[in-house]
Amino acid sequence: MYKFYVNDQFYQVEGNGKLLPFLRDVCKCKSVKDGCSEGACGTCHVLVDKTAVKACIPTLSMMDGRRILTIEGFSKEDRELYAYAFAEAGAVQCGFCIPGMVICAKGLLDVNGNPTREEIAYALRNNICRCTGYKKIIDAVELAAMLKREGGKIPQKEFTWRLGERVHRVDAREKTLGYGEYVDDMEADGMIYAGAVRSQYPRARVLSIDTEAAKNLAGVIAVYTAKDIPGSVKVGHLVHDWDTMIPEGECTRYLGDAIAIVAAETPEILEKAKKLVRVSYEELPFVSSPYEAMKEDAPLVHEKGNLLAHKHVARGNAKEAIANAEYVYTEKFHTPYTEHAFLEPECAIGMPYEDGVLVYSTDQGTYDTQKECAMMLGLPKEKVRVVNKLVGGGFGGKEDVTVQHQAALVAWLSKKPVKVKLSRQESILVHPKRHPMDMEFTVGCDKDGRIQGVMATVIADTGAYASLGGPVLERACTHAAGPYNYQNFEIDGKAYYTNNPPAGAFRGFGVTQTCFCMEMMLTKLAEMVGISPWEIRYRNAIRPGQELPNGQIVDASTGLAETLEAVKEIFERHPYAGIACAMKNAGVGVGIPDFGRAILAVVDGKLHIRSGASCIGQGLGTVLVQMVVETTGLKREQIVYEGANTINAPDSGTTSGSRQTLITGEAVRRAGMLFNQDRAQHTLEELEGKEYYGEYLAKTDPLGADVPNPVSHVAYGYATQVCILDEEGRIEKIVAAHDVGRAVNPLSVEGQIEGGVVMSMGYALTEEYALKDCKPLSKFGTLGLFRAHQVPDVESIIVEKPGLSVAGGAIGIGEITSIPTAPAIAGAYYRYDGKYRTSLPLADTPYSRKKREA
Amino acid sequence: MGKQNNQRKQCAYVACAGGERDHTCRYGCTGCASCVEVCKKQAIKINTYGVAEVDPGKCVGCRLCEKACPQGIIHMRSAAEVFFVRCSNREKGAEARKACEASCIACGLCEKNCPSEAARVEDGCARIWEETCLSCGNCVVSCPRGVIYDARGIIRKETR
């Protein structure tokens, strides 16, 4: 018998068990998030007798006689304090780590009312955040401390909510206080739990699946195999090559493959039952690298062959230009797999709904999920409804279905509401990662450092399934040229299937890989020419009206030169400064129909924004509200932002390619213009029930289009980042200057920059997704994610330049923030110790992992 | 990593918890009280198990006890880090088991259950690497011998 208090409520419990599920399921304290259940992420922090403790490790017996506090038990003053401070500081993005941060902040402030930034960072060291880079979270805690010292009075801020204002994000409060619902926080009457039995071998033939013992276990509802799938066994974002479950007689392609799906009354029974499913395999040789995959006698990962995609992009005559160049340099590069490590693991709830199913999901495209689930169930699309709950981070890793279709299947077959949630280790195994790439570049320039021509090759490991491997390779190739003004470019890229975990979309979409190479090449060429790394970039930088290597004439919003000018002084002042530039498209581009769609509906005297575009933490809802205010002149209180869904919101594409601010933003603006026409004659009340549909097609030309100056993308963002090392070779500061066209919410833009930079500091220095024989060895706690007390200052410089005629001139910034960081850091180390590093993560830095020492 | 801050106040701890009966361990605390004598803050006492124990509230991290210990088993930890190993036995499992009921037998369960490779068995005894420790307590919960401690006293071995 254990007795303790949770938020001043007395509990007396008989059985023992872990604290975290007790708090979530019995006490209904949903602010306590479950990000890993293995003690690594920190989302489940609670205060136990005023000390911050991770709730997933201790048991109830350890709580005997103690007082536990979660955000639900905070005083009204504290709730208001933290809700205000986190919103004002712009500390909230996906929000999944935030309640844990608030707990640790309170734990600190209750004993130290005036902490330094270092002390705050140290108090947050056990809480991982993947979105913010920690800076604004530390700002928030500093602000909360200050307000508390001044008596706790919360300032009343008034905003106009027009474009350009540092408004509080629309979801900041619910995320800070933990009452905003992610899928895992939902409950449903009679809900069951399902999960997959996964392959024991990266490549093996499934000879037979024996589900009897599992089915006979009390509390098991059903065990499904591929035979039970009513529609297509194969699904996939673009290429339909991904088996929902591997059928008997077929081959597995990686360790994440589902063989059977078990549904049970409780998560505990589910885990037991999964172990009772007996699968016999014929183990087969596997393919663990693209070099094995390209061999003629290589085992076939897919029957159609191991080459998923081959892209050849050429313009001008690169070979001749290089032959005639004054300086030529050739180098090979390697970049590794990267795990997204979003804080919220994949989770979906499926339930029978009318004549179909309803799926609550956490993904980057509700319509993508609808399409794939419908295909698998053999149902018309409209019978599958998908509703996004809050999304706890995506970064590209939630573009594919992982649990959504499994939830849909079990709900459809069992006619019961069902939750499918990945454990953290499953998440690390299952969802597509950033492509590892091997690249070789040859660049020639004239005596002044002007680029004459670039030739390159790319070999990508796309893992077991296509996912977005084709487009990622394409973007790697098209953007390898860099944001420079020259006309001779040729690149050849190939992506091969292997039996490794699949690779797909990841913030930067292939460009994080090739940009590293091109920028390192320029750093080398600058040295050969005898000019500074800044100068070579400034001389070559693309400027309005010039042609990119792909032939596109860039518009007036092109501000690369301005971003270079913004960092010139700081770069030149520091001996150990490295610099890199980048460009990134906003919008899918290359001739693919790219639609933004939105409905503005007048409901109960308010204007509701409905669009199927997912907010994955970047702040899309806030952007769209600001767009509506700017367009219609309505007040914030008159506008309601609804989340992405397929029921009442039109398809606005995937949250991918830094496209939502521009593309859905423009669709919302257009709907707003239609509303304005009516509004001129009527009051809002008179328009009750009316809907205004806005649509924007971002029209582009396909790759290789036979026009002199094809428009590959409707807009590009540009950036220059500078990394400054101190005398010990540690990063003192990273300065990131970004051309965003128009900053809709500068606070959010800074948050994207800080978070993107810190994410790529990990990519450059510490992160590792280790594989051995196609099996991931990494755990969440060993991925090498930066922690709060380890990050240097990141200074954002926002460059605004008009010229884009849509979406108020705003260009998405989601991805580019992560692109030039690694080469800027590598450039800084080159100046620090003279070592020219061509592989990531960079070797021999103070951040390199220490080998086991005695 | 990063510049060290004043949060990194150091605190001594004795890497031996003693057993409830007389222990025969040649690595552990002998109860000689050299540390007690040198401590100017009365922060160390010989506890009921006959081994030295540091009061973190009183310890100022001066390291006099660390220098005075003839067994070399008093170490420093960051006062804000909560988990530490209270055993210094380096013998193989069976011998370590024989030597003391509260001994590290180098079974490696802490290492296996640590999410961040912070708990490691080195040279026959568990050790926590502060730099990578995520303060979760998995090591404490998984240790079958109860040799890893939570300075706050919250997470502990289930059976104790």
C-alpha cells in the first residue's frame, strides 16, 4: 500500500507500477508527456517534493509519502506566469518538450529566483528539445524569473496581428500548460491497443506465420497478417513499394517490416502477445550499402532492381569550362544517416466512423495519410477521414505512414477504436531518415575566383523503401550548384535500395548533403586563388536578374548578397570563423502541380481558417491568422484557426519543401480577398454560414523543360551562416543571416533559425545513427543530440527583401536554417587547425565522442 | 561541455556503502576515519554500517578527504548530479559477492539499461559519466545489488 499526493489529491494504491502511466492514465495529468519511456528525453518531468524527476523510471512505491506536482496542479499565478513567459519569448514550437521544461524551470526558480542563463541551461540539461535550439526556452525562463521577482504581474500585451509582428503563437498556451492534445493524450471508450511484430532479419523470406498462441492469450482481440488486408498491401508516399505487412512467401526488406499486427485490450497484453507470434524465416543475404546494391549479382531488395532513382542534371558545358579554368579542385565527401528525433513518437488512433474509418494522426499531410489508408483498405478516399492532432515535431520524418494505416486497418477490421503507438526504439528503427550520401565534386574557377563550371556525382543510400528518395536525390542534385551565378553545371546522382532503414525527407531534403560539398569546395578554391572565403562567395553570389546554374532567372527578392554583407564584419573580425551560403526552394516546384487551398468559413460570427496543411510545430496556424488579419482587417478575436483535417479542410499538400507559409499562406490570402468583397457590403453576422475558397497553384516548369529559362521553383530563400570558434576550438557563436522575403512573425523566424542551426550543429559535430548489419545501434540517448547546457549563442539576422508577389512576400524558412551550418562549422575548423574535413560528423573536434577511457 | 559554471559545485562521496554484516572487501572503506579528522566542515561521519558518509549539505568540495583517504575511494562529483556509485570493489562477480552484500559485481545491467552510455562498468566496477548522464535513474532501478544511489533519495532499489 503506497500513499502519496498528486497535485494535492491524496492517492492510496495497492499495486506497484511506473509513475508515468499512473499520472497519465489514472490521474489524467496529460501534461506529463511520454516521449521515450526510457529516461532519455525529459518530456515526463514532474516535481517530486519540489525536485524535478523523470516520471518514466520511478515506481509508485518510491512515491510513498511524497508530494508530486504536475502543471495541472500549478497555482493560477504560476500557470499564467509560464504561459505568458513561454509565449512572449517564442519558446514554443512543436511543444512536446515544453511541459517538461516548465517543470524543470519551476524546480529551479522556486529555489533560485535570479538564475544566470548558464544556471537555467544547466537546470534544463536533461530535457531534449529538437525544435528551438534552447535559446528561446532559456529566454522564457529568464523572463519568468524576472516577472516573478517583480511580483508576478503579467503584462497585458496588445497586438495588431498584422504581418511582421512578433505575436504570441496561437498554440503557445495550450502547449505550455500541457492541455493541448497530441494523439497519445486522447482517450476513447473501449479503446484497444495494437502494434506490429517486426522482422527478425533485414532480409529473409517469411515462410510461415503462426498466430494461434497469440490469439489464445486472454485479452487479445485479433492478430492480423497481410491476408487480412482488404485493399493494396503496398502503400507509399509516391512509389507504392512499402508493404503494410510482409505476406507469407515474400521477403522482408528491413528490420522495421511488420509481419503481423496484434490488437489487445491493454498495452501490456499487446506486448506479451507480440512475443507469442511465431514466424519462421529463411534468412537471406542482405544489402547493407549502395555499393553492394549496385553490383550485378547483388541480392534484389525489390524485384524491379536496386536502383531507385537516377537523376542527371546538366546545363552548359561543365567539362569544357573546367578544362579551361585557372584553378580546379576535386574532392570526395561523405555525409551520414541522421535521425529526426522529434520528441513525440509516432502515434495514431483509428476508429470506425460512419461507413469508413476516422484516423487521428500526427503527420505532415492528412491527405497523404488519407490516400494511403484508403488504398490499403480498398475504400474510396472519402470514407477515410484523417484529423491531425497537435504534431510533436516532424522535420520530414512524419511524411510517410508508419502507424496511421495500421490504426486504420485494425479499426476497420475489429470495429473498435484502437491506438497504435511506436516505442522510441521502434520510431528510431521504422521511419525514414536523412539519406547518407557519397559525393564527388570538381569545381573550376578563374583567376579571380569566379566559378566556371561544376561537375559532381552523388550516390545515395535510400534504404529499404522509396519514401521520398527520388525527390530528395533530385533536390540534392539541383541544389548542388549552390546559389551562384555561373552556367556550366553537370551532376549525376543515383539512389539505391538497401536493406537499411529507409531514407526519405529530412529538413533540407538532400541539400544539407550537397551544400556541404559545394561550400567546402569554395573554401578550398578561395585559398587557391588567394582571396577570403567571404570574398569568393560575394563575387559569385547570385543577384536579382541573374541566371542560376539551372537557368532560372531569380527575382527581385533574391537577397544572398545582403546576407553576406550582414555577416562580413563579424566574419573578418574573428581568426577562427567559417562561412557558408545556401539556397533552398520554397514549394515543391519542378513542374509538379503544387496547390495551396483554404476555406474561410463564417461560423458563429467568427471567421474560421480551414486548410489541410499540417502545422508540425513551425507555427503555421499563427502565420495563417496573421495572413487573414493582414488581408481582411479583422481582429484576432474574430478569427479561429482549425487544425488540418480531411473532413472540412481542403487539400493543401504536404508540409514539406518549406512550402506552407508561401503556398497555403497565399491560398488563405486569396480566400481573404474574396471575403473582403462580401464584407464591403455586409457585417460579419450577416455572412453567417458563408464560405470563401482560396486556391493557389505554384506553377513551375519540369526539370529539363525545353525553355531558355525554366522556373524550377516559385521562390528561393538564401542564407549565409558564420561559425566562430574560440581558442579551445569550441563554438563561441553562430551567426545566421537569412533572406526570408518578408518575415511574417520575426519571433517565429528566429525560432526556426536557432532550432535549425542547433539541429545541424548535431549533424556537423555529434550526431550518429549507427548501423551494424542493417540494424540501428543508436538509442535516443546516444544519438548525440545537443543539450541545453552545450549550445553556444545563435544570432539571427533577418534580411527582408520585397519582390515575391504572393503570400505578402514571405518565403518559407523551415529547411534552409539547417543547410549551411555544417560547412560553416567545417570551414571554421579548417582555419582553426588546418585540417580539411570532408566527412560528417567532423572528426577531431572537442565535440567528438570520447572513446572509453580508464 | 561548454564553459563550466558555478552550478558545478563539487561534492565528495565515498564509493563504498558498507554491508550490514562485517565485510571482507579489501577495496572498501575501513572506517579509519582519516577523512573525518581532516574535514573542517564536519561533513563526514562514520555511519551505522561503519563506513564514511558525506553530508552533501555541509560539504564544500575542498577535497581534503579525497587526499586523506588511504583506500583512495573518496571521489568528487558535481553537487547537482544526483547519481553515484557507492562501491569500489573490482573483483569478479563471485568474489565481489562474497566480499560484501552491497558490492558491485560488474554484471553490466546498469550499462545495459542506461539510455545514454553514462553508466559503464570499468575495471570491474560501475561508474557514472557525468558528462553524458541524463539523470533518469535507470541504473539505480536496474542494479541488482543496490550500489548506485540517488543523492536526493527519490529513486532507489525496489526491494530496499
